[in-house]
Amino acid sequence: MPSLSLRIDLDPDGRIGPGKIELLENIASFGSISAGARAMDMSYKRAWDLVEEMNTIFGKQVIAAQKGGKKGGGAQLTPVGLALVSRFRAIERAASAAAEQHIVALQAEIDAA
């Protein structure tokens, strides 16, 4: 079955898509950038670069990180990060619902071939 993938281009040069949102969701779930990155087979550096990119796009921190130490570090989403995930997923659901009949029709064309 065909599926819809959503990317949102933001001014001036930013882009948010399913990968960045999944990273934020993993950071929220696991409580750390490194664990969130590992869940995606991504390096810590790549994850940190993506987080920094989102911070730049929104002009605010999307995560609050605590440095490691005896008790270890951690990370959690800020209100901006939580809103970003929530809004992206809502837009994704709305787009999927709007496109559903067309996706079914595309699959019917594939099946008829």
C-alpha cells in the first residue's frame, strides 16, 4: 500500500520531517540524546547536530540536557520540543486523512496493472 511521508519546509532554510520528530520522540522516551540516537542507529554527533539545527530553526531549545557525571546525564523535551512533536504528528494525521482515498486509488491502479 502506498504511504504518505511529510516534510515541512520552514523559513528561511529549515526543514522538519519524520526523522527529526522520531529523534525527539526517542529522546523523550529514553531520557537521553545518546539512547535516542542509538535507537535509530544514529551517532551521538549526528543526533546532537540535528537537535542544534532544530534549536536554530525555532530560536529556542527543543531539549533540556543535563551533562553526565556520577549520576549520569539526561535529556527531556522542552515545551517547544513537545509542541513541535505534537503539531507535526497532528499535521501528519490530517494530511493522511485527506489523502486516504487517493492513496487507495493509487493502490487500485497498481493492483490493476
